[in-house]
Amino acid sequence: MKWYKHLYVGPSLQEKKEKVIRNLRRNVLQVEVYVIVLADNGKDNFRIIHSLELLQKPYPKDELTVVGIAGGKEEAFFLVEDMVKDVLKETGSVEHISSYFGAKGGL
């Protein structure tokens, strides 16, 4: 997994951000954690993935670019909303979200 330098972190994970990231890297079970990644299918901007899905052996984690982590699905949706608002505020458009994250120098 590649990690965005300015990672978006949900309020419920703020105090344990480093531990959550470490556990994600080590494949530790974290039932409440959702990961927000840049979509690579050409039509979506983001994918919200439950951390349990990442524990599957054949899951292609190396190709994921993580831009946010959240403590629950609803919190993940709110984080995606914040991301889109930030991109819109800074660029005036949401046409090229993935290139925005790359241009910020964080990938």
C-alpha cells in the first residue's frame, strides 16, 4: 500500500492514528476500521474498503493508494465528503481527484 502524506483521519481514530496504520501494515484485525483509497477503475474517485477485506491473502494491497482511514462506514463517507470539498475549494473542480492528490506531493 502507498500512503498519502497528508492522510485524512476520522475523528474517532485521531488519537490512535499511528497504531491503526501500523496494524493495517501488519495485517492485524481491526473490525471498526475502514480505508479510503483512490479508485483505479477509471470511473470512480474513491473506494471505501473495510479493513477485514484487506486481510484476505490474495487481495492486491500493493496497488492501493490510501488517502484516508475512518472508524466506521459513516465516518468514511464524511471523510470522502471532506476530501471532495477540499479538492473543489483548491481547484474549482472535481474532475481529476487522483491527480490532485498526486500533485500535492503526497503519494
